Amino acid sequence: MRRFALLLACSCLGASPFVWGAENPVGPEPSQARLVFAIPTQPLSTALIAFGKRANVQVLTAGGLIADLHSGGVNGAFTAAAAMVELLKDTGFGFEFVDAGTVVVKPQPAPAIGPRSGEAATAAAPTVLAPVHAMGLFGRSGYLADISSSATRSETDLVDIPLSIGVVTRDLMDAQQARTVAEAAQNVAGVQYLDGSIGLPIFQIRGFRTGNGMTDGMPNSIAGVGDYPPLIGVERIEIPKGPQAILGDVSSNNNFGGLINLVMKKPQNEVVRKLTYSVGDYGETQAALDMAGPLSASRGLTYRLVFSGEQSDRTAQGSHGQRIVYVAPSLGWQGENTELIAGVARNVNRRPIPDHTILLGDTVDSASPSHLLLGNSQDRSRFASSRFFYLLEHAFGDTWSFRGRGQYVRETAGVQDWLLRSPDPSGNVMATAELYRYSDAFYNVQNDIVGTFDQGPVRQALVVGFDYSRARIGSIDDALSTIGDGSYNLFTGGPLPPARWIVQRADDVHLPADRWITDTGLFLQDQIKLGDQWDVLLALRRATYELSTSHPDGTPWIQHKAHWVPNLGIVDKLGHGVSIYASATSGFQPDTVLGQSGRPLLPALSRQIEMGARFDLFQGRARLTASLYRIMLDHSADLVSPKPPYFGIPGPGQTNKGAEVEFNGRIAPGMDVSASYAYARIHNHDGSLATGAPRQRFRLWTSYWLNGTPQRGWGLGAGIQGRSRAQGQTSDGSVTFNNPGQVSVDASVSYGARDWQLTLGMKNLFGHRLLDDDFDETFVPLYRRRTVLLTGSYTF
């Protein structure tokens, strides 16, 4: 703000110390260190955002003047000043470094013409400049995101991408007091999550259950448990929709509707020292620390340290044992032509089995009493993961650069709980104690060669890549035991003992680690700009996987499959902030389930057709996106044979189609809005019931700061979310039941000062009974009627 005040003062005095010109800038000398830039052709506004983020400087410009301009981008090793010259080439704009951390962009003056005789020379009156903030570095990005790295494997303006991509910003997560990835992801149209019986969320996007998604653009394990880190370590969440095999996320868990990509916090030169603390119901507490900054005077070496600890006394039903610890240190190094980031993340997540009821009859109204603890208070699950990763960029010159990244992850999981099956109206069930242990490991690398070309009105950004990933399903131990014949009555049977007291070693079923799955892919993508109106995205991937298994007689057997996956999309920018797009995308995903012959089932193939439009509103501070889609799948989730020996059976084909609308941005000073609506229809080709599929879902959240910013006092937040009814089905498929529609209202009040902020929020304000979209009679997740959370943050 001091820098902006300086510019304003210069304007008011009618004096300007600046000499504007893209070729020969004059002013305070910026750093002469060379940085690696990989900014593709895109609108000038977002190119300047990417530049500010990469060069760690604040960019000031008159936003309205550059709204319709494009930049040819910059690719290679440049000083900050030289990179600005490339970005502003042929735009008619120049720049000036006010100091080493601030650059001003302004139209170049017309060539000087000497005054006529008797006329005095008059200096052009400078204009007050509006700031352009670098996302994630300067100021608050609000609820509107301009850039995504998920769909094209490089930072690209969302307007230039012919696909529907939902982005949940850091500001939106904080405003809603979101605690988990699942809570935050629901802001995106077409995304829903279900509470799993072991405490992990199960995501659905456009009606398809997803796999484990991606972290920093790298696919997570195709067979892992899907334990996500706390939100304190996440910069933003990106959700590209539709088949995603083109990105290398080959998963056995169905990413036909889309996937979730977590963009994690990275080392940076800007200093961050933030402490967050929250207190909720039933003794729930969380303390988190986020620190970043330079480690050397040259600012070439940077760091990031994120830590979070969370615990609670008990749940509403009386289960206990929640303990979550997350720590993620990382280092960054910036050389003349190279940038390297490396780090590690450790997440240990011990949580009780979610509060739940069971259906004692054929309707939702027959659920067991909500206060009744099912199982034992020590029923819980434990997940632990260790992640090692690196991100590397190197510029070979002005045209070509290399981008590589990789990660190695080890995971373990353990569950002890009671399984209650076959309930009847009198409360009789079959009770089985279970101890379950599992492990896996996976690693993957991505290597891309990126080239940018400018030939007159045609601009291209070419990516040629090779991906390699390998995953191993580790050993599995599953022990099931009962007391006597297993019969138990919920109302008269008394408390059940801890499951580990009942399970016998002789009941353990041990499966040794034996299967490695290898996925490779060749990737070719071309982003083509035809003038300022047309954008074309062409992509082709040759996906290959190899599954090592064995015949029933024990002899080894290897399955090798490959498939070409094409994608095509076109964007037409009609002007005045309006664009339309259309795309056709394909998906290919292997199947690790073994069929009757002992061989894996055939891969699944999918295809999506999508059309949409984007509208920039409120002078570019908000965006409305609308899309229509149709996804066709040759066979969906596998079935299991009803009698032993059990083997996999290909599921029926499926067609999903729908419409989605999203709105994000600032509609007035201090007022931000995020809203989404989705209409979906799911058709199984065998005529079976599509369970857990409400036709309509909507969500709205708005926040308002009375004085325009969080640092100036009071703020209010309110939201509403709901869905239409859905159909449910019992576990054996014999009975269907109605899952009624529902609405929930949230609200919060905040107070902010320069260095600290407090927020008191209430979820489900009116105490409505809330249900998951999909469940069967054995596990109905129980949501508390109303919860309160107090969150505070302090910057030091």
C-alpha cells in the first residue's frame, strides 16, 4: 500500500519520475539474477500475474487498459527486466521498476513532437494505477481464480482452456472454515462426497466415483487408501472434469467424471509466518503453523514449513481416539537457468469410525436412534503416509525448456471395528469384529519438453512428455471373528468389547504383496492461438500399462495393454469478456480386478462431449461459467460373482449427462460470492437403478467485510447448500428406498485486524437432519444437527 500511495502522490503532484518504454526501461535497477520463465501465450493480464508470481514482484497497471490485450509469453532464462520486455512486446505498453520489488506497466507515450513556437511543453498527466496481484503472493485472490495448471500441465489462463475446471481458492477455504479437502471440494458444481465407513471420503464427480486424484499434477496411487492432507498445506484445489487419462492419471478407481488435484504450498521469497488455532465441539482442537521465506541474502534459497496437529475428546456418539499430525518441510533453489524444489510430507491420521446409524427397516425413518453408539468406543482407523517429491525446471534458451517432477509415497492403513449386518426391526444384527491392515507404495515421474513459438498471428505452446509410474499393492491382513454365533441385539445386548479382544489369529486371511502395476505414457500437446479470438487445444496420449499377476496354478502371467487417447477443444472469444468452447475428450483406465479365468478384466474406455460459455462480469472481478456435457462409458464399476470362487464381472455401461453453472468473484467492494448449480441424469445400460444420484445440487456462499478488507474490522459470512431426493438400495439389491432432499444453512461472523483475525462459524444453523447422497442399510453416516467452530489466526 505504501508503494501504491507513492504512485498516487506522484500523480497528484503532476510529476512523474518514470520514463516508459518496453525496449529501454529507466528507473531503479531491478535484480540482475536470471530466472527461468515458462509463461505461454495468453491474455496480458494473466501473463503479468504469472510474471509477478515467478519474479516475486508486485505488478501495478491500469487493469481496464489491458483487458483486451494478449502477450506472446516468455520462455527461458531472463532477468526480470528482460522478461518484461518479452511479455510486453507488440502490446504498446512499457514498464518501470519503482524499486526492486515493484514494477509499473503503462501505455508508452506517443513519440515526442517539439512544441510550436510560443507554446510551452506540457507533461502528460500520469494516471492512478490499479494493482494486479500475483496469485498466492500478494494480496487476497478472493474467490475467483484466473490460472489452472491441471488441464494442460502448465499454468494457463482458464479462459483459454476448452474444458470445465473448478478451482477452490485459499480465500474461499478460509472464509468457510473448511477443515478437509472433502468440505472444500463441494464448492465445485458436479462434485459430491460420501463418508466412507472407515472415515475417508469417497468422491463423485459428474456421477462417477473418482480415484485418488493428483498432487501437484502427479497421479497418486491407483490402489492407495486416498488419505488427503489437512487443508493447511494446500494452496488451492483444482478439479478438471471429464475423462482425465490425458494427464497421466491412469486409475483403477474410475476418473471418468474428473479428478481432484491438490496444489500444495511451496517455498517462496515472500515471508510467511502464520499461526492458526481452532476450537470446536466435543473438545475438537487444531493448531497449525505455516512459515516460508528466503534462507540466503541472494534470495536464491527458500524454504516452506507447514505443521498441523489435531485432536478431539470424543464424537457425538461417544467414540474417541482422533489424532492427526501433519508436517511438510520443503526447500527451493533458484539458479541462473534452473529452479528446483524438493520436500517431504508426513501425515498420520488416526480417527474414530464415523458416527452412524443403521436401517432397521426399508425406509430412512427406520434408522436406529442417533444417540446409540454402534460398535465400541475404540473403533477406529489409522492411516500413515510418507511422501518425497521434487519439482524441476530448466531453460535451454528462449524457446525450449525442460520440466520434470516426481514423487515416492509409502502408505499403511489399519482398521479395528465392528461390522453390523442383516438388521431387523427388533434390533437384531449379525455382529462381526474386524482387524484389517494394508500397505502399498508407488512412485511416478513426469518429464516434459516445452517449446513456445510465435509466427505472426499464430502462437503455439508445444509440450512433449513421457510419464512413468509404478504401484505395488502391499500385504493385506483381514481377520474377522464373532462372539458365539454372531447374533446381537442393539438394545439389549449391552456394550460390545473392543474388536481386538475378539479377533483370533487363526481367523486372519493374509494376502502377500504380489502385484506390481506399471503405467507409462507418451504425451503430446499443442496449444494454438489464432490471433486474439481463437484458441485450439490438441492433445494425444499413448497410455500403456503392465500388470504382473499369476495363473490359478501359481505360474506368473503378465498383461500388457496400450491405447491411444485423443483430446480436442476449441475456444472462441467473442469479445467483451464472453467466450464459448467445445471439446471432445477420451478416457482409458486399466482394471486390476481378476476375472473368472484369473486374468485381469479388460480396460474401460470413455468419451465426453462438452460445450460451455464463460462470461466475465463486474468489470472482470467475477466470472460465470455454464456447461453441458455427455459422458459415455463402455463398462462401469466391476461386480463380484455371487458364489465362490469369487471373481470379477465387468459392470454395465453407463451414460451420464447434465448441465452445470458456476459463479465466483467480487460483486461489490468487500463482498465475494461463490455459487454452483448442477443438474445430472445417470443411465445404466442394463436398466439397473442409479443409486445416490440426486438430479439437482446447489451451493451458495457469500462473505462481506464492512470496511472492504479483512484488516479493517467486522465481516459476515453466510451460505446455503442442498440437493434433491435420491434413491437408495440395500446391500443385497433387494429393496430400494427414498433418500429425501435436504437443505443446510451455515453462517459466520469475523473480526480482523492487521496481524490477527477471529471467526466464529456455525454449520447447519437450523439443526436439520442431514444424510449422505448414497448409503445402504448397514452404514448411514450421522451428521451432527449443529456444530460451532472458533478459528483464530495470527501473523507474526
